[in-house]
Amino acid sequence: MSEFWEEAFKEKKEMWGTEPAKSTILTNDFFVTKKLKNILIPGIGYGRNAKVFRDNGISVTGIEISQTAIDIAKEQFGNDLKIFHGSVTEMPFDDQLFDGIYCYGLIYLLNKAERRKLIKDCYRQLRVEGYMVFTAITKDAQTYGQGKLISKDQYEMFGGVKIFFYDEETIEEEFGEYGLFEVTEVIENYPFYLIKCMKKE
């Protein structure tokens, strides 16, 4: 997977543009109302979803598998944006607790064991009364059912990307024990679920 993303960022650079995703704007507004001071973004890419948080006074730490993406982010933000180079499957990279964690366009690229580990690792790095927000592609996406079936609701497409498609039942199954309190739908380039959890103790 690291080679896939490294080559993708080398070839396409800022492939999703520089504007934050709609889900990011909604999450930023939520984090601002909750007065969060620092957040972790696993799979930060080249940082397009980091700027809006930083512009609102929220400190951002990232995790990114592609060194090329990190280099692009450094060009934009300088060295004051801390990014760990590695896979989210290797979390945690430090023992810091965060007010919030925002995971955009990532969890559905993992297999079941990796998804469970990511959710657990993120929850572990949340402070008590902290929030974590995930986006997950829904079964309403036009690509659902296309490509090669890997496992239930998971298909390989786009030259090797494996995508898991969520429904509300799967969300409850994977996030239910981690303070799940709200699921909303957001339409971007794909239909997404915006999944919110709060750490209570």
C-alpha cells in the first residue's frame, strides 16, 4: 500500500486540490464549538484538510505513509506541522493524548482487522471527553459492487485499491463500543457517513 500511495503522490502531486473537503469544514465547525486545542489526523496526505483547523487555532499532528505527500505538506506549512512518516496500522507513534482525531477518506481502505485496530488506537489517543470523527464511504456509492470482491462489502478497483463500503449496521458493529453518538450523511465525490464518537472515561 505504501508504494501505491508514494507513486500516486509523485505522479499527481496535489491530486485532490487545495480546498478542504466538505466533511472537513463540518468537522472543523464541530471541533471549534467544542473548543478543541489539538487534533491528530491519521492519513493527512499533503495537508489540504489541515489548514482549516490551523486557521481556527487548532494544533494539528499528522500521520502519513507517503514521504512525497509529507514533503508537499512541508512546502506549504513549513516545519511547524508535525507529521509522523508511517502507516496508520503502526499507531501509536507517541503517547500524546489529543482533544480530537479526524480521519478522512482512510478507514475504508483497510481490511477488517486494520479497521478495528485503527479505531481502537485512535480512541486510546483521545483524552477523556475528546472527540473522534471518521468519514466512511457508503453502499450508496456508484462503485459499490464493482471490481473484484475481496470480502463482504470490500472490492478491489482502481488499479489495486481495496475499498470497504459501510452501512449503519457495520458502523454500529465497529464503532459502537467507542462512544458512538452520531452518524450523518455527507455528499462529496462519494456519499460518505460522518461518524462521531466521544470518549467518556
